[in-house]
Amino acid sequence: MNDNEAPADAVLARGNIGWVQLLALGVSYAIAGDYAAWNYGLGTSGWGGLMIAVGVMAIFYLCLMFCMAELAAAIPSAGGGYAFVRRAFGRAPGFAVGFCIAIEYVMLTAVIGIFLSSYFQGLTGMGGVWVMVAAYAIFLSMHLLGVGEALKVMLALAAIGFAGIVVFTLFTLPHFSFASLVAGGGPVPPGAFPFGLSGVVAGLPFGMAFFLAVEGLPLASEEVRDPVRDMPIAMILAWATLLLLGVVLLFAAPGATGTAPLLRTDSPLIVAMNAVRVPPVVMLLVNVAGLVAISASFFSTIYAYSRQLFALSRAGYLPRFLSHTNRRHAPWAALLFPGVVAFALSAWWSAEPALLVGVFCATLSYLCMLAAFIYLRVTQPEMPRPYRAFGGAVTVAVALVLAAGAFLSSFLAAPLWSLIAAGLIGLGLVYYGLYARHHLTHSVDDRLMGEGAD
């Protein structure tokens, strides 16, 4: 094999995914955030502050979805955000963003692994490392069988997760009171906005929990039957579904129990149902649905990091073995090696700091992708754009401002871990400068980028 050629088996299966499967994948990316993670924001913001933070992030993700749909239709690459930034700014910035996105999804996989173990323990009484070993083994094996086969299950998993939230809501709403929403408790003073504007800003990373990772849908672009039609439909419907679920939960859970019981738990829906003593069969149903929903998100984030690392390896940024695929066109190395890292983080770290590192990397990548959107609109107006973002300049301007706010908030929430994440990205750039840039390959990405220069 020539040093400037991508591996012969660096090919994904094409035409496996339609818009319904894409919608299921998009909801699955983020639905774990409905069953855990959002509740951490009650401690930083109070109920009213977190609700506003969720509303702000909903507007941001809607604007982002429009922009990403345009870029995904124009540049249908498994690299997603890496491909968009590379087309706009060149190979080095493209690699930095791609590596940043890979860190995000490995971190989110680790976080979801922790939540999965917590819900499994609530259901069976068993948890810990061996549950995580089984979870990683099962879901990595599913991916190795091929994404087309696995995605046939995704719609059912997402539907079960949705149904679990409906059941939870039906049995907690009879206990709802506005007084519970603003009662405070523990470190949270009473009132709708106990921490004022600073609480709203601090709540932005947790408001993102209802939507975080849904922007990974463009990573499926090469495997979609019709990215021009299917990608925008799936992105907007996924956003609307996630917004509905988030608003319902923010009223139903703390409205039934108050905020105090929900502050630090990894299974807030189970805690809320225990507090209001719902029938055991309902508890069982919601716990099972939560486990299924979290499993769906687990599947989806594994999909995302594997496609991101596959694309970077295929282009020569990372060692080539990461872009080898098996006979079912699954990128086995890009699935397994980062999976070991995510497992180690799940087993020996905690969810909240890992989530905040993931949010930091996500918001940094959002800023870069939106900058690429603007740059390509200005400098390459002739580039074919089969789908154009609704609202154009206004949409991207709103998204940029809100992304900058979320980035600042995520850094302030975890400055040490954010600096460590930035340091990892910096080390990746050193690797690129010293080695990878001399070993880049000619692949499908060069045709998509329309250039071969650094």
C-alpha cells in the first residue's frame, strides 16, 4: 500500500440508514440525559434558573441543527465536524476539531456507562465494574456486526425510552405542586431563581444534557441513503422530541419531590418515584425503560466516536489501523481501542467531571463548526448546497453567541478538567505537526474537501 493511499478496507457500508433510523439515532444520542445528568443543574441554578438554561440551549441547538444540516448535505463525510472545519480552514484545524469531538464522545460514552450501571443496580441490585464489562462487551459486539443491523433495533429502543418518560410523568404529575419547584433544599436556597443570572449561566452545561451529542448525526452522512433529504428532517425532529421530553421532566420530577432529593443522584427518575411511592410495577417499568434509553445512548455515542476516529485515521491523521473495517464494514479498531479507554473512565471516574469535560469539548467544536459555516458561506458561495439553513446569517449569529456563552460556562464549571482537555488537544496538534502531516493519505475526504493542500 502506498503511503499516500488510504487502507483498501477503509470503506463504510452505504445506504443503510433512512430518515426514520436517523431520527432514532438522534434521539438515542441524547435521551440518556433525560434519565440522568440534567438534575446536577438544580444544584447550580435552582429550578427556574435551570429551566431558562434549558430554553436557551434549546434555541442554540435548533440554530445549530439548521447549520449542521446545510454542511452535512454539502459535505457528506463520516468525519462530520472535522470535515466541515477542514474544508473551511485546512487540515491542521480540521484535525484539532476532529480530535476534540472524539474526546467528547469517548467522555460521553464513559458517563453513560456509569448511568447504565446505576440504573441496572436500581433494577437488579447488582452494579459496579462487572456490569460495565458486560455492557461494553455487548454493545461493542453489536457494532462489530454492522451498523445497519444494529440500527434496526434503535427505533424500538428510543420508543421504549420515550414511553418510560410518559409513564413516569403520568404517575408523578398527581403529586405536582409549584411550591415544590421553588422550595429549595440542601445547598439550594428557596425561590425560582435562587442564584440569579449567575445561576442561569452556571446551568447552561446541564441544560445541554437534554440535547448533548445530537449534533453527531452528520457522522452518519456516508451511510445515509439520501443525506440531502433525510439529514434535515431527522435533525429537526430529533431536536423537537428532545425538547418536549426535557420540558416535561423539568416540571414532573422536581414538581413532585422538590429539588433536594434530586441534586446528586445518578438516577433521578428512580429517586423521584421512590419519594412519591408509585406502585412497584410502575417503578419496574420506568427503571427498565431508563435502562433501555441509556443503552440506546450508549450505542449511539460508541457509534459517534468510532466514525470520528475512523475518518481521522482514513485521512492519515491517526494510525492507519484505526480505519480498517471488518467484512461487515464496521471499523473494528476505532470501536475497540477507544472503548477500552471509555470503560476505564466508567469504572474508575465519576460522571459529573467527565460530563463537564465532554461539554467543554462539545462547545469548543461548536464554535469551530459555526465559524466554518460562516467562512464557507463567504468564501465559497459557489459550493453546491442542496439544503440551505433556515434564517441564514441570523441563525448562525444566534448560534455563535449562545455557543460562546456555553463554552465559557463549561470552562468555569470545571476549569482544571477543561484545561486538561485543552492540553490533550494541544498534544494531538504536536503529534500532527511532528508526524501525521507528513503521512496524510489520499482518500474520499480529499474529494469532499476539493483540495489537497495543508
